[in-house]
Amino acid sequence: MRPPAGGIARHAANMRRMRPITCLRLTVIAASAAVACALAPTALAGYTSSITQLTPAERKAMTPSVWRKGCPVGLDDLRAVRVSHRTFGGGEATGTLVVHEDVAPAVARIFRSLYRSGVPVRKIEPIEKYKGSDFDSIEADNTSAFNCRKATGSGRWSNHAYGKAIDINPIENPWVEPGGVVYHTASRPFVKRTPRPGMAVEGGALVRAFDREGWKWGGRWSGTKDYQHFSADGG
């Protein structure tokens, strides 16, 4: 989302797209007509989601890189939201977002909307896979939520530390400082906000999905923009 630590002090219900069977009718002279039919590629299975308490294995994996004593929320307050999503290759995958229980239903609805709108998401993995490193998660273009850390350039807790913020497609939606400064090389082509797949742009399907749930977007901040960042209360 933002500069690496220590750097600059700045961060459906089974909807199916059923393609019709296409048939090529071949008329053969002096013979009966033959019909050859081919089934179009398999349709996507449709959106699914689930909300569960963290398992013992998930809690262990999060501690201490992502959650530790002194964090503003306890592990009992968090939920694992498993969602299906479109991929950039035109298929679908499943990922897990760890969020506060209060926003878990809204998160499931947001990703249902993204799925139905065809918005691709690169990958969705809990940030403990990256040992809690926001920088490394962004380098992998990973969409993530809970991470017990301070807000970039601030001594206060980030909304990620409360499980009430999501960073989505962070390469396509970078943290951009005045003058077009970004901290991830792969994000440079996305400083110019010409709409492309997976991008959060004003009026686009991605931003509208969060708007409907009342979430605030970092792309509307003055000065530095945080295009990947959506939060339940604006922080």
C-alpha cells in the first residue's frame, strides 16, 4: 500500500453464465444432414462465501506476526470470511479474509457484488503468509484485511488492526504520493488511473461495491491517494 517500514514517513446464489450450445449443421449432398454440436467452455460455478470463527490452526499461524498481546482486538473478535472471486485469467478461485465479526457479513456481500460484476482479484491470502509484512503482501498483489499494525506515518492503530479495512489488488491500486511517487515498481503503470481490470476508479464496479456498504475509499483522500484501501469507518 505504502512505503516500506523505516523508509519515507508516509502507507448469485450460484449465478451461472451459461453459454449456449453451438451447433454446426452440415448439409451433405445426396446424404442426410449431419449435425455436429460442441458445448461451450464450462461456466463458472458461481459465488460462494462462508463466515467462521478462527480455528486453532489459524490462530496459531497469526501469532505473533499478525496478532499479539496488546492488539486492539482479540482473536475471538475476528472471523475468517472465505469468498470466491474472479481471476485475471477469466477463471475463479477462493480466498480468505480475516476481518472483525461486525463487518464480516458486509465483506461477504461486497465480494458477492465484485464476483457478479466480473471484477478480478489477483489473490486473497491472510497476511500471515507474508509474516505480517504489508510490503511483501503488496509485492505479491495480495488482497488482505486484518493486520495488527500502526497506520502509515502515524503512531495510531491502522483500521487493519481492528479488522475493519481491506486492501484490494494493491499493485493495480497503489499508494500514490504527490508527484506520482509509488513504492512498488509493478505499480508504476497504474499511477495513471485509466480504467483497467481490477482497478478501483470513481464510478467503477469495485468502488460501487464498497460504497453500497458505506465503506470509505482511500482514493478520495486529498494529497496522497491510497487507491487499494477501503475501510468501514474511513480510517
